[in-house]
Amino acid sequence: MNDLPDTETSEVVADHSMESTSVAARSAGEQPMSAVQELAPALQDALTGLGNRRHFNETIEYVLQAARPDGGIVLLMVDLDRFKNINDTLGHPVGDALLRVVARRLQQSTRGSELCFRLGGDEFAVLLSKGGDGEVLAARLVDVLSRPYLIEGHVANVGASIGIARADESCITPATLIRHADLALYSAKDAGRHRWHAFAPVMAQRADERRDIEMDLRKALRLGEFKLVYQPQLNIKTHTLTGVEALLRWHHPTRGLVPPDVFIPIAEEVGAIGAIGEWVLRTACREAVDWPGAPRVAVNVSPLQFEDSDRLFAAVEKALSASGLLPSRLEIEITESSLLRKDKRVLETLHKLRALGVRIAMDDFGTGYSSLSQLVAFPFDKIKIDQSFIRGAAALAGGGAVVRAIAALGASLGMATIAEGVETEAQASMVQSDGCTDIQGYLISRPISGSQVTEMMRTFNNESKPEEA
Ligand code: C2E
Ligand code: MG
Ligand code: MG
């Protein structure tokens, strides 16, 4: 609430105050609401009254045909930031009301020749049919749309990201203009949202490269290009290796090693993560079964795998039965975003996995939405404290206090707490005195192959006895 702006200079629009006029519109000398309401129903978005996608497609086609290549036609693709949160937390009626206010702010900030459309969801478009400065308008819209919304007593904050494309000799078809604006929009979102980007040719090159990776990724499983490596985890008290985390590697025939941070999001987007995730589970269980000392093996599971939680559960059961691995040796790492989905099947599935004997760890804790309620919503076996609190900027800016707080919380909830990304002795002794039970990081070992785990389990746990017998 402390970022509520001064009402003299900003607009807090109540959904029922239809007359309310924005500062931007007033200062531009505009009348609120343009003539879009006279649209035929088939061309109108029922929720907001703006032109719908069909109207957008027809208009863009018409405008481009009628114009000269240098006619100054500019397209702005507008996408709200964090709108899904509003729907998830305040409910769909509030989400719908907010979309209506967004539509109104768009109209109040544009002129008659700047046509506004709602393409669906939280996606809007503005077409400058008679020239104009797309950048200036985009900057104004980013500002206007990010002002707080007062809806049914709730103050909601969303922002907007905008992609701009201009029709010219190299971009004269509706499909190209839309693609360019979309690419610019993705670029704005990637750069951190709440901003606008204008299309640049390098964006199309990057998109082509990504499409190539996508196509190769679909074949990678079949071609056997994935491997697992394992990173050991050390229990501080007993000074023994108690488990390893399985980390996926893609050896691409020409690109070399593609890091998971690059290909997992693509696999999630193209729907390949289900099959890849099953391969990871199968392979990790099979490789781990004969390791000396019976360490646990932790497997990362994508939030998207929880969308089909029956399939995920079946995959775990099958991986265990096919390999003969004891369920208590398998640990599933989930991230906070898996629990954010307000789907009770996620919790049900976690409980079913626990009933099988599988352990559940909360990964990267502290980075996402980090709600304490998540920790009491499910009895996790382990909390993995994100490496940013151990190393880097967050560590310097009081990360120790966060680590101590999470470790204390873990101790009182009966959950192990493991510090991720420990690289130095100094960091190890710090997290130890902060109360963490385990550590993982380059100090103990970089990720290693399955056969190296066998060797390491033999040597390390035999040589390294507890400090005090
Ligand atoms: P994560 O689950 O948090 O895994 C830990 C990451 O930190 C790994 O990166 C590991 O190599 C790196 N790391 C460990 N210790 C240190 C350290 O001391 N210093 C530094 N700088 N880094 C350290 P990696 O293997 O690149 O994996 C990145 C992320 O990709 C993982 O983060 C995980 O979210 C995801 N990922 C990896 N394998 C899988 C998988 O099989 N399935 C899914 N869904 N995601 C996976
Ligand atoms: Mg992990
Ligand atoms: Mg992690």
C-alpha cells in the first residue's frame, strides 16, 4: 500500500467510475472513450467493448493494403505483467473488471487514428493507422497502465510490456508486422517487463535460433543426447555424503553442451518436458540403485509436470518398480511455483508420493514467492536454500539473516535445510553456524557422472569419519 501514488498526479480508477479520465488523456486534450462502441457484435470484444481479434486482423489487413510501404503504420502489442496473479489471488471477476479499466485507460490515452483492440486474455494491441510516434505512445502506455487499479475495494498493481513494429519495405504483410511486434514484446518481457522495446532484426535471428533448438530438442531423447550428472550433498553433522542431485545435460551434436537453464524452459514451452522428465526419473533411479552406501538421489520436477499429476505419479511409481530403487532413496525437488497453482491435485500428488515413501524437497527457496504458508501447506523433508543467499549480491545484502531464519524455521518444522552453491570454506562454516543441516556446491564437488558417484561414495564415506567418534 505504501506505493499508492498521490491522487493529484495519478489515477486510481474504481471500476464503477466510468467517467473517470486519466491524466494522460486530459493532458493530451482527448475526450475519453472513442467510437469503438458502435462495432458490430461479431467484431467487438464482449468484456471491454474494444475491437476483438477478428476486427484486429481485418483492420490490419485493410490498413496495410491501403497504405504505401512508408505510410508510417505502427503496431503496438501490449501485454499485462503479472495479470495471472490477479486472477489467482483476487479471482476472475476482479480480473475481468481490471481488464475493463485497462481498456478504458488505453482508449483515454490514444487518439481516433490509434485503434485499440483486445486480442484475448491480457493481450491488447494498438494500431497507429495514420503514422505517429509509437515509442512516445508506448512510453505513455507503460506509465498509464502501471498506475494502481482500485477494483471492488482491492488495490491491484499490474504493469505492461509493449512491443513495437513499424511497417516498411521489409515488413509489409500483416503476419510479418504482427510477428515483429510479438518478438519485440517478448524481448521487453525478457528484459524484465514494465517497458517497451522496438523490433530489431537481431530479435528475428534469435527467434530462428530458438526455433532450431526447439526442433532439435524434440529429437534429442530419441537420439540419446541427454545424460545425467549428479552433485553430491554433504551432511554437516555426520560429514557423510547422504545424497546427490541429478542434473540434466544435453550434448548437442553441433552446439556442444546446452545448459538446462536454456533448454528446460523451451522443453516446458513446447510440451516436451513430460517425456524428458520421465526419462530423468527412469535414468536416475536405474543408475542410483547400485551405488554403494545407498545415497539418496534427488530429481528436479518441473511445475509443468504437475499439470498432469496422474502422469507424474505413474512415472515415479514406474521408475521405482522398474529399477528396484527403495522409494526412500528417491527425493523429488519441486519449486515454489508448483505450489502456487491453486490446484489441490498438486498437494494430493505430493501426499501420495510421500505415502509411497518418496521424499519431497522444496528447491530454490527464497527466490520466488517464498511464502511461509507454503512451508506449512506440506510437510517437506528438506528446504533447499537458494544459492543467491550463499553467494552473490543477496548474500552480501544480509543473506545470512535469511539463511538463519530459514534454518531455524526448518528446525522447528522438522525439515532438513541444505545450503546450495557453497563454493568456499568460509561459506561452509557460515552456513553451518547459521544452522543449516547440509551443504551442496562446488566446494564438495561439481556435478559428476554416475560412475564417479560410485567411486566417490566408496572413498569419501570411508575416509571421512565424523570429527568426533
Ligand atoms: P537447481 O535445481 O537449483 O540446481 C542447482 C544448480 O546449481 C545446478 O546448475 C548446479 O550445477 C549449480 N551449482 C551447484 N553448486 C554450485 C556452486 O557451488 N556454484 C555455482 N555457481 N553453481 C552451482 P545446472 O545443472 O546448470 O541446473 C540449473 C537448473 O536447471 C537447476 O537448478 C534446475 O532448476 C534445472 N534442472 C536441471 N536438471 C533438471 C531436470 O532434470 N529437470 C528439471 N525440471 N529441471 C532441471
Ligand atoms: Mg534442484
Ligand atoms: Mg536449487
